Amino acid sequence: MNEKENIEAKFLIYKSVDLLLARRSQRLRRVGSMITFAKTFYLIMGLTLFFSCSQEKNRLSPKRTVIEGIVNNFSDTTSVLVMNYCNPLSDERQFAQNLTESDGYFHTEHEYVFAQNLTIRYANRFINLFVYPGDSIFIRIDANEINNNFDNAVTFSGKNSELDRELFLWTNYSYYSFNQNIPQFDDNASPEVFLASIKREFDKAQDSINAYSQKTNMSDFLKKWAYVDRKFVIANYLIDYYINHKNEETTWDIFTNPIFNVFDENNFQTMYFQYHLSVCMSALTLSNAEINRLLSKKEYISATRLTVEKLLKKAPKGVVRDVMLFDFLKNIINETPDLCDSIPEIKTVFSQDFFNKELKKVSEKNKRTEQTLKLTEAENQSKNILYLADNELKKLSDIKLLNYLSEKYQDKILYIDVWTTWCGPCLEEFKSAPNLHNYFKNKDVVFINLCLESNIDNWKPTIVKNNVSGENYFLDDNASKLFRAENNLSGYPSYLILDKKGVIYYPVPRPSNLESAIQKIELCLK
């Protein structure tokens, strides 16, 4: 049996299981009257065991979760599938599959702690589904129907397939409507006016959910999830207000206002909640001059102690505070792996010991690997990569890009700038790049610029307008998705170093952080 037949067989198994579960449910209903006594017995036993089990129930425990499926009728222009997820315990955010290398099949396994939605991006459309830790989900996508009949282009199998289908249809409807009327906020408004405008948007969201429910009879779970999800989708449009007010003491109070209900752990059911928590944590640290000073001086132990002190005063004990603190400490440990040993009292701060164990894993990983990866043959081959040489374009096909660059520049250090034509911070960094380039002039350092997810017509004009020096490459949409996911790039701009031994360092300082960038490159040169 070949791989495709295996996939088809697995799909039929999922369907059979669904059918068996439905029949079992019917049989149970027919004999319901025979188990009244048993229900009473188990109720008594449940009450007896309740207190001994309740603490165990509330303990977090990551479970391996499998998401797989097949894309039928894909073409060369729609040959890459990307999965976006948000795990508070990991910096990983994406998985990509080149469908041409797997006959349309995709498969990924991750450990999940919270039940939440995730998205699959395919052919510039987003497929939302809901995942419980320990789930096994199978998805079938018909590429021919994506643009003309999207609602029927995707089918789900597995334990929660009905919920996945319901959520998929709701997000198709609601995200399209939302994008037609994206909320606008006054970034210079007072906190009171600003919060009032957010509340109005939340009320609109609730009205939209109610109207949809009247037409489709939404489940109670989806009604609640839809409102929480929409709240934090809207919250992600508040970033400009945060940027304009990040150094003000009121910023934390705004982003943790009761209208957000931030400290309810049910919010983890939407992947957007984690981004909101990151903003809240940044508001706590950036609005404090002393924490800022300590971080800039790399006095991480003192900065950590002060941050923990502030957080404990402002946030109630619970899983949400645990995640906020874990995320902060995880980033600090990237700079100083011995942090937890230096501040042993941190172990008493978390409400669940689970987070201490996870921090220890992060610390040990940083001590061993220093956040590096080794080039491997696992990198996907990419087509339609363009190289700009002497104002002429050269097409590179079927190459493993980082392997190609490593072989092209043997015995050289590669400092790689990953950017897009539409990214303001990317263009701003080009102003600082000449200072870094000049410092390493006539040394074994090559500066590479990779343009991703951009309109090719804007690529060359942007290079000319911003005097972008170094070697310039353009990756088409499929190659961009593969490269970003394989290297776990969090956003734009991103910077990597590829050393002489094929070791990848990420993230590394950007050109505007000149002193740190020089130190990192010189360390790799030794």
C-alpha cells in the first residue's frame, strides 16, 4: 500500500469511528431508563472523590496532539500549506509542508496545554479549527473548491469534527465581515475615551454573534468562544495605541481593564489571547524606568526581581499570571541561562510547579545549544528564488537556500537580513546597515538580504530607493512560507547568522543595535 492509499484508508477509519460513536450514542439513549440506579451510584462515588480529584484536574499537563490531512488537486502555485498555532510554552509558531514532496499529505505533532483554535493557511485562505490537548484530527482539503466554494472545500474527521465544522463556518463568515469593517481607534485619545470605543466594538461583536446564532442555531460553546475570540482579535488592532503610550503607567491598566477579563484562563481558547498577554507584560516593564535601565545594562537578575515584584502586586495568582511570568523569564533565560539558579525564590511564585519544570527545560536547552541549529538536508527545496546580480535577475530553482548559500560562501560568515517591502521597521533598519557593513569590510563576512512575502514589482525599486547593499534574493510566496516556517521566524525584520560550520544563530542583534551585532559576528568569526 503506497502513502496515498494509506491516507485514504486512515480517512475511512476516522469516518468509521465517527459512525460507531453515533450508533453507540443511539444505543445508550434506548437503554437510558435501565441505568438510573447506576447514575445514582456514580453520583455518590463522584461526590466522595471530588475533593481528592479536583486539584489533579486543575493541574496543567501537556498532551501530544496530531493534526494531519491531505490536499487534493493542488497545483505548483498552491503547493505549500502553513499551520499557525500559539503555544505559550514554545516560541514555535508555524509549521510548513511542501505538498509536492508528500503527494498532498501533511502531518504535524505538538504538545498542547490549553484547548484552543489554530489556523491552516492554504491558497491565501485561512482554515480555523479547534484543538483539545491529545486530539487526533484529520482534514481533507479540495484545492479546486477553495476559491469558488470555500465552505465545502474542507472536511474534518475526529472526535470533535462537528465543532471543527461549526467553528470553520463561523470564522469564514465573521472574519470576512470583520475585514470589511476593521475598527478604527484614536491613538491619541484619553484612556476613558479609548476604552469606551473598545467597549462599543465589543458590543458590535456580540450583536453579530447573536444575529448569526438566530440563523444557524450556534452551540452554546461556540457562542462563548466566538465572543472571546473576537475580543482579542479587536485587541490586536490596539497596537498603535500601545506604541504611543507604552512608557506611561496607565498602559497596563488599559490593557488589563475589566472589559478584557484578562485573568480568566478560558481566554486561552483563542490563539490571539497570547499576543494580548505579551502586550500586557511589555506595558508592565516598559512603563517602569528602573526596569528599563536594568535591562539596557543587562543587569538581568535585578531586572527580573523588580519585574516579578511588580507583577505580583498587579496580577492575581493563577494560570494567566503564571504564563505571563513564564514568557518573560523564558526570554531572559535566553540571555542568561543560569537565571533560575541565581534567583531560587522564583520557584515559589508560580501557582503550578509545572512552570518551574518547563523553565528548567528552557534553561538546560540554552546551556547546551546556545539557541543554535545545524544545517541539515531536511530543508525543503524551493523554486522561483531570484538573485539580483549587477542589476540583472538570475533564477534559482530546486535549491535548499541556506545550504546553497553555505556552499557558495565557504569559510565565510553570513549575516542574513529577512525583510519585506511593506515592513516599515525593515526599511528603517537599512539606514543603519552601512555602519555594520563598513565595520566588517575586507573581513570574512557576507551580508545577505532575503525578501519574503512581497510583490516582486516592488522589490527592485525598494532596493534602489533604500540603497540596500549586500547580496539580494527574492523568494516567491511558496518559498517564503517554507523558509519562514522552517526557521521559525517570528516576524519582520528577522536576522540570522550562518557560520563557517553551518551553524545557524537566531535571533541575532539587528544593525541598529550596532555594538551587539558587531560582538555577535566577531564571536562567530573566532
